[in-house]
Amino acid sequence: MSDTKVLVVDDSRMMRTMISLALEELPNISVVGEADSADDAREQAASLRPDVITLDVEMPGMSGIEYLEEIMSTRPMPVIMFSTRTSKGAADTVEALRLGAVGCFPKPVGSRDVMQETIAEVGECIKRALSVRLSKLSKQDEGSAPARPPLEWNGRPLVVGADSTSISELFSLFAGFGDDCPPTAVVLQNVDQDVLDGVVAKLDGQLGAKVVIAEDGMAMESGTIYFAPRTEHHLVVGGWPEGRLQLLARDPVAGQRPAISLLFASTAKAAGDGAVGLVVTSLGEDAARGAGVLSDARSHVIAVDENGEYNLSRGHASQPVARESLASELLKLISK
């Protein structure tokens, strides 16, 4: 397997060198270039054609956030943000993820242990990023939710599994939901709690639906999207149609907590073939289990396959779903 080519973009020569040397120590990763500005990065990206870009938020001239928006609007590719301003809970972190960054990390400064830990996490993010199919950022993605006719909900609960690489897709998807959306439970993996808080706050401010962090015993009500908290608990659905959310203190499943598979399995048990599931990540075993259990229960589930394409499954039947039609196909499944 050929090495993953990385372009490192940072206005600090010392930081470029530190990041490059650390990344070069990871297996199957090759730093093919370094750039000190958006203009420099644009030229090098055109000639070197990297697989992934690491990008500093604060740079002279065009900022990293502005350059990220340009990348995602013209030629989308995996971008990982590196900056002191993308530390936990920063508004720039949430904005970068909304625009399509596949990960946001604080600059690896401090002890060697801190640097090694951060770079190891970046390496894992690079692996995940290579399996993500990125779409161009549209003008709709940049604004508030568009007006649409009221939804006549058919009573089916919606459960969603995602991770940090698919936050932009969630923003785009939920923009099509009005304040009458079905009760929606979401497991979002590989983000810190304060970043999750920022994502929830931004969605809640943009959407007609109410967006909250789930709490144990919450009733699942129409017009609300519930995100699993980043605690030592799994989020599950108990009972239907009088659905309630529960937080269970259990060990990780397939290395994940909260686990997509447990949320989906509990929903299949509660709602049977009336549930609808969506997996917008290629996380691996946990996501595959979640999609499989809903499909086996003859519930409808739309999930990403190993090629990054969406498929609608129910039992043994399966059909492709065009990425641009994802929202409309999902609304069909939850509407009368």
C-alpha cells in the first residue's frame, strides 16, 4: 500500500518542522510538502496533489478557516485543523467541522508525551479520513434552515450514527428538518464533550427543531434531536411509541462508547420494523453492527458502504441512495 501524502500548512517554520517530523514517524504517512500560507498551500496542493492537508487556523492573509471553506467549496479533500485556537470548545473548532474538516486538534506543544499522543490521534484521524466521501460545500450549508412544508410524521423514530468526520453532513442533513421533525437520537463519536456542546448549540441556533444533549429518562418528543453525551454511558431507546432515552453505564462495544450498535439494537427492540436508521460514518465494526441489526429487524437503514456510497437496506433487500438525495430519501421514510 502506498503512503498517504500529507501537506503541512502553518505560518510557523518551527511548528511545520515539528508536525512534519512527528507525522513522518507514523507508518504509511509521508509529508510531501510544507506551506506557510494559503497562497503557498494552494500552489503546492496543485503540484503535489496530497491526500490530506493539515491546516493552521491562524495565518497571515487568508485564515485557515477561510482557506478550508475555499477547499471544501471547490475541490473537497480531507483537511485536519491544527491550532491553539482549535482546542476544546473553541468556536473555530465547530465552524471547521461544520465546513467539512475531518478533525480538529490543538497544536502538539509541551512534553514529548503530549506531542506523541496528539500525533497518534491525528494518525488515526488520517486513516478514517481516507474512507470519507466529501461533498462540495453549498450555499445552503452556509445559511440557516430553508423553509419547507410541514412534515406529516408517520410515527417512526429516527436514530443516527456519526463521527467527527461526518459533522458537516449532519449540518446539511438536519437543515432539511423543520420544527416538526421526528424524535431523533444521535450518537456522535470521536469528539470531546465541549466540542459536542458547541455542535449542539450551533445546530440548535440554526434549525427549527430543538437540539439538546440527551439525559437519562428523557421522553422522545417530536421536534427534538437528542445527542448522546460524551460520558461513560451508552444511549439507548426504551419503549415505543412512548419512547424514553436511557443512559447505560456499560463497557465499550467494539471499542466505542457510546456505541451506535447499542442505540440501534435498542431501537429495533422497541420499535421493531417501524424504526429508521442512518449511519453517516465508516467507523467499522460498531457502525456495521448497528446497520445490520436494524436491517435484520426489517427496519429501514441507510448506511455508508466500504466504498463510501449510501445504500438503503431492509432485510435482504438493498438499493443505492445518491448522496445528493440522502435527505429527501430519509424524509420519505419518516413521512406519511
